[in-house]
Amino acid sequence: MKKIICLTLTLVMMAALFAPGAFAAEKTFIMGIDPEYPPFSYLGDDGEYTGFDVEVCKAVCDYLGWDLEIFGVNWDEKLVQLDSMECDCVWSGMTILDSMKEAGYVISEPYYDNTQVLVVKADSGFKSSKDLAGKIVAVQLGTSGESLLNGDLADLAATFDNVLTCDSFLKCFTELQGGAVDAVFVDMPVAASYVAKHDGLAIIDEQLGAEQYGIAFRSGDAELCKAVDDAVQALVKDGTYAKIAEKEEYADIVNNLLFLNADADAEKAA
């Protein structure tokens, strides 16, 4: 009888351990980021990772009682590194792609509306994407920008003399400033953040490709995704999310943050 009782207790404990949501206690959550992607994720002057996504993730972990570890991914290999369990998610200004969903990845609720833009030298005279016919354009490997130039915007890309791919957007801008390329194709908030800090650059007033940011989790991690989504919504309700967003360094992205503008949009619709 004692053996039966012990076995029953063991099974109950194991069931509790592996029940949905059981991971929430004493967990180290590994956030996969692009370490060079301001204002969403980047290395601060103090040597610590920061950015809007990083700050929100830290707040989520505080809310859930998790420890946070930040892992810098190779953006072109981000999903491979996610699958190999080097991180629990990819959360770093990541565009939601249908191909990710079709491959089985669990994707969070979208939180940001984004477009792509072209950054050029301010004195270049380029005013539209048409002006870049026969020119060289740089884009970061593994980004939605690269996907667009290979897909929906392939006709535009065909007008360029060449599309140069770099493993980080910083290298793209280095090539632009050094004269090796004529423009950089990049996410609008990243462009705005970089141009604001570097003289001599300008953003062409033309938005190309509408998309949304989300967080990617492995197939089978729907419960983990839901825990994070629910925690983010709790931070929205208690004002923590807005407090992070109102910081000066996030001024260029605040108007496109979906969770902050949901109430205003609902009022307009009513």
C-alpha cells in the first residue's frame, strides 16, 4: 500500500511539473536578439543590452518571476539557433512572415506596424526608389527587407545594378558612408534611429512594404508564447508598457506600437 501511495504521489508531482504553465516558476528565459538593431535591441554605452524589446522582455520576466538571459543571434541563422535551443524565442524587431507560420513556428500577437525605406546620402539627389535604377543597394541578410527584394519587390530590385547583402545593418550603413553602395534598404525605425545620430544621411520619403513585428517561439511552445503574450498585456494594462515607450530614445517608434494605439483606434472605429 505504501508503494502504491508513493507511486501515486510521484505521478501527481510529475503531472504538476509538466502541466501547462508549470514552466512559469523559477525559469531562466533566454531572449534571442539582434545585438545591433536600435532602437529595439542593441548594446548600450554601459556594456549592457538595451532597447525597447529588451526593456519589455525584462519587465515580462520581472512580472513572471523569471530570470532573463540575453543571447545575441546571427540574424540570418536566427531560426536555426532557435531550433537548436540556444534561445527560447527570437524577439528583436522580427517581421512576422507566413513562411514562419507554415514551418510550424509559434508567433506572438503582432506589436508593431513597420515599413521598409531607403537611406541615402543627403547630398545624393535621390528622391525616390526610381532614382536608384542602375545603382547599388545594401540590405541585411535574413531580414524582411531582403525577402521583399527577392519577392514582392523583385521588380524594383531588378532595376538596381546590384543588391549587396551584409550580415548586419551597421555594415550596410558603413558601405553607404564609404561610398561602396548608393542606398540601404532597411526598417523605418532603424533608419530613423541611425539617421538621427549620423550627419549627412537622409531617408527617401517612400514607404515600401507593410509588415508587422512579433516574437517567434519553437513549434510546441504555444503555452510559453501565451505566458509571454499575457504578461505583455498585463504590462499594457498597468502602465508599465507605456512608461517604457515614452522614453525619448523610442520617440520614433511609439506611434506604431499596436498595443498603445489599440484604444485610440477602437474609439475612431466607434
